[in-house]
Amino acid sequence: MRIMNLNPGSDIGASGWHVEIDGHRILLDAGIHPKREGRAGLPLLALLRAAPPDAVAISHCHHDHVGALPVALRQFPKAHVLMTDLSYFLVERVLHNSVNVMTRQREELGIADYPLYTHTEVDELAPRFQGFRYNREIEWAAFAKIRSGLPSPTLEFFDAGHTLGSAGILLRGRAETLFYTGDVCFHDQTLLRGARFDDVSADVLIMETTRGDRAMPSGFSREKEIDRLAAAIQRVLGRKGSVLIPTFALGRTQEILALLALLMRSRRLKKQPVYISGLGRVFTEMYDLEAHRAHRQQSGLKLTEALPIIVLERQQAEQMKLAGSRLFVLTAGMMSENTASHEIARRLFAEPRHAIFFVGYADPDTPAGRLQAAPPGQPFLFHPRQPPVACHCELERFDLTAHAHREAMLEWVGEVDPRVVVLGHGNPASIQWFAAEIHRRYPGIRVVQPGPGETVAV
């Protein structure tokens, strides 16, 4: 078995792993690096020209895992694409939105490479997508290889609990097995229940390390974080301020909307309109439509019925009055330039009565990360092409992550008991924590950390 890391950076970037097993090749994810522009954000697909994959398997529909899929399929025209049936329901909408974003960035930022693919190309590639239920074993090798007498390895999706349709991927060969976690969440969220990885057994494990640099504080619980968030929202609205919660359109938006709906239902918050983005509304409707098929809590909770949701238009973000206790749950989660959360945040900065509450991961090099690191009231670079600004509004972070805590992840490694663990999808400090702890706790497990473009034989 040979594994190549296709992420062009040494951090959380363009997820992509090329695996060769029993003479067959598969690409696990094809994402775009969230901090790199143009073709620099693509996985290192050129390294596969001499040995293109027979298939592509997608773990979930977040941009850093699926955003480069049309580019990969353009280069590998014989590869077919496998994903969960819930991801199949989402993927075209995600890719079409990527075209829209890249087209706008070409116009506004002058990025000549964009768009990396077109709406027409997404439509033409869609027949190559296949959706499968969780826990179904699937043969994925090229038909020509099977016909020539080379038996196909199999693939099985396991519910990863991270977002709608997310999956860990188990590859079974003649003598060896490999499990790829994708992004995983072992604890229950407000809507989605935790990952169902209990029965996973594999010789080789490729695992994410997102939270390896963050220890769980003593006495921490998700319930306490929810209580703290509810009290903070009450406090800000009580002083006639507005609250912005930056979120990712798929997953985080729906989890926070569900939390707000339950808080309003229990009268811990007063019922009031919640402003969201147009894409957030689209995925919220999809969550509602697929509630009966997802492994979730509150399956009868229809978010579009439980909350008075208002889609925030671009002109509103620039001109609407922010006084009067408004509540915003807006994309993008990293507060990227020219997004609704970025524009509203800039307008909230001036007044201490307003607040921005973070509920998920923010990369240090993004506007959200720079905002969190800025000294209160001191100028900092929020938009890289605009003058520095100072933030005077209230800032707070709440740990409502959709990624597994590092302690739970480490415990699970022992349950799987692989021969080899391949570490990725984390910053260097996170990867090093997992490497050291696995060596210490499970000395019989070999740990490898392939850099960009590196191949390991296991």
C-alpha cells in the first residue's frame, strides 16, 4: 500500500490523499486550500499524471475537501466519484456556489485563474457522481482492471458526525485495510449525533489532527458552553446591541440555528428574526428535507419553521441599521473578504454595545483569526487591501466545535489499533502533539507525517 499526501501546504489546506492498494488507485478527497488563491490552492494533482486514480471518494462537502473535484475530474477523465447519498444531495450546489464565489473574486480581486471551473463543467461532470448509503461495501476499481483479473478492493462509508453526509472511508484490499477519517466529530452536536466509528478496524489509519493543539479545559462541557452563549446573547440584546455569529454555510449555520430555535422555544431567548445568508438558507432547507435520513437529534425540528429566518441581501449588509437588538448568523465562518459576515463585522466594530461571537475554528491567517488575535481597541489588518481598523465591540469564543476533541481522538486510535497512523489535516503543532502522544501511549504503532507531495509505503 502506498499513500501520497497531495495537500500543497503543511496545515489544514487542500485535502487530498492518493492511495494505491492491490494495483488499484483511489483519490480520497479533492479540496481547495482556503488561504491560497488561484491554482496555488489546488491539491498537487500533477503528481498523479503518470498513475491516475481509478476512482475518487469524497468524505464530505466542505470546500477544503471537495472544492477541487471538477479540476481533478478534468485531469482524470476515466475516474468515477463515490460519496454518501447525503453528500450526493449537496455536492452540486456546493460546486456551483464555488463557481459563483470564484467569478466574483476574479472581478473584485483580479485573480486571473478564477473561476477554476464553470457551471457548465459542473453540470457535465455530475453523471459521474454516485451516492451510497452508509455501511454498504462497494467495489470501486476500474472495470478494465477487474476484467483483466485484478480483483477490486472495496470501500465503505461510516457516519463521521461532522456535517450532513460526512463520512470516514474504509478501504479493504486482499490483505490490508485502510481507514480515512475525513473530518470527524465523536460528540453529539445540537442536530447531528456523533460519529459511528465503533466497529472500525484497520491496518492503516489516515486521520485528521485539527484540534491537536487544544487541550480540553478542566470541567469543560458543551452544555456549559451553550449556557454561556445564551447568557452572552441575552446580555448584548438587553443593551440594544446586535450579535454576529460567523458560521460556515453548511453545517455550522444549521447547528447554530437549531441551538437558537431551542433556546427560543424554552424562552431562554426571546423569539426574534435571525438574519442569515442566501447560501445558508439553501443548506438549511436541505437539512430540513433530509432530517428523516440523517443520524440526528431533534429530527422533527424544521429550522425554517421554528425560526423567523430572514435572508440578508448584499445591500442590507451595507446599509441597514444595526441598533435594536439584531441577531446575525452569517457566512463566511472565517469572515473572508466580501462576504456577509465580513461586511457586518466591520460595521459592528465601532460600538461597544455590539458583539461578535465565534463558535468554531478560525485560521490565524484569515480575517476572523486576525480579529481574534488583535488587542482590544488597537488597529489591525482585517481586510488585506484596506487600511487597518480597530474593534471596540465585544468579542468572545465558544467551543461548539464539529471536530473531535484530541483526547477522544487519541482514545479511538487505541480502539482501532492500526499498525500505522498517517497524520494530516492539522497545523504543525497539532500534528506533533498527536505524534508524540501516540508514540507515548501506543508504542507499537508506527506514526508517519508525509509532507506535501510525499509518498509513504506502509
